[in-house]
Amino acid sequence: MALVNPHGKEKKLKPLLLEGKALEEAKAKAKTLTQVKMTSRETGDLIMLGIGGFTPIEGFMGKADWQGVCDKYTMADGTFWPIPITLSTTKGQADSIKIGEEIALVDEESGEVMGLMTVKEKYTIDKEYECKKVFWTTDTEHPGVAKVMAQAEINLAGPVKVLSQGKFPEEYPGIYQTPMESRKFFESKGWSTVAAFQTRNPMHRSHEYLTKIAIEICDGVYIHMLLGKLKAGDIPADVRQNAIDALTANYYVKDSVMVGGYPLDMRYAGPREALLHALFRQNYGCSHLIVGRDHAGVGDYYGPFDAHKIFDEIPANALETKALKIDHTFWCHKCDGMASMKTCPHGKEDRLMLSGTKLRKMLSEGEEVSDKFSRPEVLKILRAYYEGLTEKVEIKMHKHAEGG
């Protein structure tokens, strides 16, 4: 059996990253073009376009695509897509750019020229409308809403040529991967069914349990770590990597799991982001996405299993990658092991409910953490991280805070 097809009608990866002579010529040309600065979210999106993670789209979306994605999860050509991929700039700069003009796209933090775009369209959007549709709220306390509301006034749309993968290959060697690389690895192992596990947290016992359920029914698991920007209080990627490496080395069968990373910022879009996570995991070669409690959530903006329900609301053929939906998982003292609501008959008083937010809060406050919550090797790495912080991190607990 073969891996799942890449997303889109053509069923082929469409990386937009230039190489060789074409790359050198584009870099030289970029020096002569108007520069448009990109936020870290836009830079991450551009890199995903470059490596084929966002196959089959070819650039930043125009108004018809934006509207269709907000309203009915489809672009103007009928391609399923759950979250707008857009680029914004100031009205002053947009006025100086002509339709048909090629511009240089520059990461605002590093100053690196990341790509070129031929501007096909300039348009305004109703930002509150996008937030209601994508995040189900317009509350600017929501980090995803805050980013959309902070966008500049005008969106620019058009096809892109990508010149760089930014800091990711250098900062995360051996972890950061392109869809071509992950597919090549899965094929080399003879895997055809692969479950992706999305994480922005170090893995505790519940995460371990979820991935081991997936290993029972798939050829392997791809622990796929977000490498872009997080919110305050989340644990940096290098610490997460060390903790995950310690866990997989000590508690998983050799060659049953692969760890990788991708270049996006978190949007915290809950159910819609779960769909995006499944879509680009399809491009990475994964047949399933593990969807647990409050996937890609933040605070109490989404119900704990809204990300399960949304997969039942989209057309059956929208994605080849399917959700592997798993109920609340926890340590049960009476069962003397990990269990879920479906397998454990005991009461709340017997259950140790596990959450990434709770674990971070306990560690940041120097509390003792049970090995029923997280493996000792993982806790050792995380304690060292928190002990090394010069400023105290305040972590708020929510009703069902977890977030994957």
C-alpha cells in the first residue's frame, strides 16, 4: 500500500521553493523590488508554501478565496481549505504597488528576503468577520484574534516564489522536515498508515498513551512538533525536543515513532486549526491525525471535543487524512494505569486528569509532579528549564485547558 496522496485535485506535492540558477536570479532581482515586510505568521505560511506543506495553493489568497474559506471551507476553485492564508500591508504601501508588479517579501524580524510575489489583487477584509468564522470569537484576549486584528489594512494576493526556509533548517537540524523528506522516511520504513501527533507541548503520560493507541493500529506515529511562535508560558522548541527525545528513547519500541518539526506559528483556532493540521499532515504523508481533547485550543473558547465534531461536518472526501478521535485520557489509581472515559468505570476521585497547562503550572511553581503525570526523564529536563528561568512565568488554568 502507498501513502495518502497530497491534498488537491492533482494529488502531487507542489513545492514553490526555488533552487540553483533560478534561486540566484531571484535573489538578485529581489534587490531591485519594493519590499513588503511579513509577520512571523506570514513568514511561516510562506515557508509552508515553499516546501509543499500547503499544497496545492500557489500563493497568498485573494478575496474570493478568503471569503470562500471563511464561509464554507473552500477556495474559489473548489479546493477544501479551512483557514485563510493571507498577507497584509499598510494602505500607504499598497497604494504604491501596481497590480502585476513583482514585490520582495521580507521577514520583519530577521530582515531576510524570503520570497517574491506577483501582485494580482489588493483588497480589504472584515477582520471581525474572519475572527468570528475562524476563531468563533472576536475577543482580543484570544491570541489568534489579536494577530488578525493587528494585521495591516490591505491584503495583497498572488502567486509566490520562495527563496528561503529561514532559520528552521539551521536551528532544528534533524527535526525540521519538508513533506518530501517525511514521505521518503515513511516509505523507507515500509509505512503506509501513519498517525500524526500534533504538539506544542512536551509530552506527558496522556500524550504518550494517545500515540501508543495509534501505534497499535497504524504502521507508525509521526510526532510533529510546531517550531514557530507560541504564546507566553509555552515551552520553547529546543526544550520540548529534548523532552520528547528522552521519552521516545526510553518508552517506545525502536522504529515505531519518528519526531519531526514544521515552521508555523500557532493560530489557536481550535476546530478549524485541527482541520488545517490534518490537511498539511496529508501533504507530509500521514493517513491519520490524532485528535484528543481541546485540540489547538486556548482558554475556554472551544468545547473540549469541538475538534472531533468538525471532522463530521465537512464533506467525506474533503481530506484523505482522517481524524483518530480519542476521548479524555488520564491515570486511574483503581485501574492502576492509563485509561479513558471509554475504558475506565471509576469515579473522578480515582482519576489524575493530565493536561499540558497543568503540568507547566506545577513545574513553574516548583511543585512536586507524580511520575503518573509525566515520565521521570521528561520531568528532569523540564525542571531544569524552569529552574533556569530568570523571570517567573504566570500560567492561567482554564476549565479544560490542554491544547495538544
